Amino acid sequence: MSARQVRSVAVIGAGYVGLPTAATLAHFGHSVVLAERERSRLAALRVGRMPIVEVGLDDLVAEGVAAGRLTFTDSAVDAVTGAEFVFLCVATPQSADGSADLSHVESAAKEIASHLEPGAIVVNKSTVPVGSASMVEQVIGRPDITVVSNPEFLREGTAVLDSLKPDRIVVGADDARAAAKVGELFSSTSAPLIVTDTTTSETIKYASNAFLATKLSFVNALAGLCEEVGADARDVLLGLGYDKRIGFEFLRPGPGWGGSCLPKDTRALLHTASEVGYDFSLLAGAIASNDGQLSRVVGKVEAACGGSVDGATLAVWGLTFKANTDDRRDSPSLQVVHRLVELGATVQAFDPTVDPEADVPEDLRGLELRGDPYEAAVRARALVVLTEWDEFRWLDFARVLAVMAEPSIVDARNLLDPAAVRRMGFRYTGIGRR
Ligand code: UGA
């Protein structure tokens, strides 16, 4: 088989992983059918509108559609008909006990089982715990079908870049030929290919997210220590980052780590560890430290308001779990904001991805949504920056100052220039910054 042979691929699920995966595989020259059962999502895709905020995704999807290499369907069964490879990219939310809920993976596998082409390869791209490849194999129950693990490492907000230029491709299979075939789908990238067994591959995914979460908890804890000893965390982290073994990536202190992956995956790994009787207290500590970071940020806002936010009007900039995405799942910003509301604050919030005129979604109930950052600041006792949207840097801070009740900023992302805003008359508190 030549390295660039065109393959027919089905992708099940057009979410944050499935959609970039489908568009990328089409870009690599494969013929891709993307199945999405949610009607509004599918309707948006069919008219070229992206159902998620993701830089460059619209162009990549449009390219695939125009070339006839990317098509959409509402039926997983139709998608797998004629497909040599079937990527499962369905959600694996957190169950009540912290483990990964595999019901969507299971039902997708059941639905397609009898429709798969003879010898098709099913690829688990959803984040699934150790043992899931064999679980899917059992559900499908056909000796001619191999299930391969191919974890996804893309980040929201940079999904297109991460998919086109991945750091590595991991393929786990108990059948080496199937692993090689899946690896070849990505031969257009120059990424190193790690071929291993399914258990190891499934572990790599959780290990990566758990390591990143632990790194961030360390960084946030270090920033807290810097505040106590009077060191400047930014310079401390600069001093760390130049050490090539540490590096600069994932060294930004913040309000705590969140999103749809790190919190859920760290808990799932902890759950796996406890199931096998392994004491992973280091990881438990990283999770607890993250909860502590949210409380520290709430404390900073209280301090900025003279010790209590009860009855205070606060401006909040940023509600998504990080910039360049519209995703608010497990957003540290929302966790901080809801705690402030519980403490008696009125929160006037602005986020570039939230339309204050639309029906208020459940996670934003109790907040006063505003259409621009200046409106959010009106009569506020403090301005709290919770998501690092770049546009917040370039606002007219004289205008912000003029409408606020008190000139106080709590910058939980270290986004602003403290010297510049202090010169204008603001009181400024960052994370680990003097
Ligand atoms: C994460 C991983 O980074 C991806 O490799 C992985 O594929 C993905 O989960 C997944 O499992 O699907 P993502 O959830 O998109 O990606 O977000 P990250 O960029 O990892 O950020 C996670 C949280 O850490 C955010 O709240 C972010 O604001 C925070 N963060 C990140 C910091 O506070 N400081 C940093 O320096 C970096």
C-alpha cells in the first residue's frame, strides 16, 4: 500500500474532536463521511456554518466539501457503509463516581456493528479508559473487526493547527497490521508514530492530561508561594522555562485549570487507580490544589472589595474555560463567578462568545449578561478578568475607569500590564505578580 493511498473513512460524532478529525483526514486526501445525529449541528455544517468556535475550521471544512472529500450524514449506519476505517469520536462525560461514562461509545458501537464492512477497522478516538478497545470489540462481536486506540491530543482553540501538525500520533492495537494501517492515514504529517498495545495507548492519553493538570497545579501553587515570599512569579517561571527539560508551554498561572477534558480525565484516572488499588495521591493533590486555586481567586476579589463581595456589583470579563473557544464546560471562570454570586455579589459579565440577547443558558443563570466589556464595568466595585481573550488587552481603560465605582482590577490571567493600569489609577492584583 502506498503511503498516500486514499482511504474511505467514517467519523461518528461532529463535536470538538470529530469535526476537526474529519476535516483533517479529508485534507490529507481521504474520503470522509461525518455522521452527526444532532439536527442543528448537521444543518449548520451543511450550510458551511461551524457549530463550534475554532480558528481556521471553517476553511478546512470548506476545502474538504469543495473537493468532494468531506460529506455529512445524520446516520452512523450510512457513514460506515463502504468505510474501511470508522473513527468513534463521541462524548465520554464524567459519571457520578468520577469514572468515564462509556454509554455513547457503547451505543455507537452497537448501532454500527452489523453494518461494518468486512475487515473494517474501528478506531477509538474518544477519550476512553483502559480496557475500552476490548469492550468495543466485545460489543461489536465480530471476529473480522479490529478495534484500535488512537487518542486525540488536540486542544480546543488550536484544534486545526494541532490536527494538521500533531506532536505525535499514538496507535494502540493488539494487531500490528491494523495499527500500521491507521498510522498510514496520518502519513502526510511528519509526526512521530508510536505504535503500541491498546492498554498502553489508552494510558498515554490519560497520562498526558494528568501530567498537564499537575504541571498547572504546580505553577499555580508556585505563584501563590511567590505572593507570600514577595517573588515575581512571571520572572520565576521565565527562569524555569528556559530549562529545556521544563519548557515554556503550560506555565501560565490562572484561575485554575478547567474545560471538558483535564478535570474529567484526571478524575477518571484517579478512579482507575483506585479500582486497581494504586495510591495516586500526587494526582489527587493536583486536583485538590486546583480547587484551592479557585478559592484563592475568590479571596482576591473579596480582598479587592474590602473583605466582602456581599452587595457588591462586579464586572467579569470572560466566561469560557480559556480564550478562542465558546466552550464553558467546567470553566474555572464560571466556578469563580457562581461562588461570587453565592457570596452576595451582582455579576455583570461579558464574553465575546455569549450573546446577552439570546435565551440565557442554564450555566449562566444568575448573571447579568452584557453586550460589551464597558457595559459590564458600569458601577462595578471591581473588574475581574477570568478568561485571557486577547481583545481585553486593547480596550480603552480610561473609559473603563470612568464608568467603574471603584478603580480595582483582579486579573486572574495575568493578561494586563500592571504598570500601565496602575499608572492610570487602578489598583491591580494578578496571580503571583507584584
Ligand atoms: C486538553 C489538552 O491540552 C489536549 O492535549 C487534549 O487533547 C484535550 O485536553 C483533550 O483531552 O481533549 P483543552 O481542554 O482544549 O486541551 O485545554 P488546554 O489548553 O489544555 O487548557 C486546559 C485548562 O488549563 C484551561 O482552563 C486553560 O485556561 C488552563 N491553562 C492552560 C492555564 O491556566 N495555563 C496554561 O499555561 C495553559
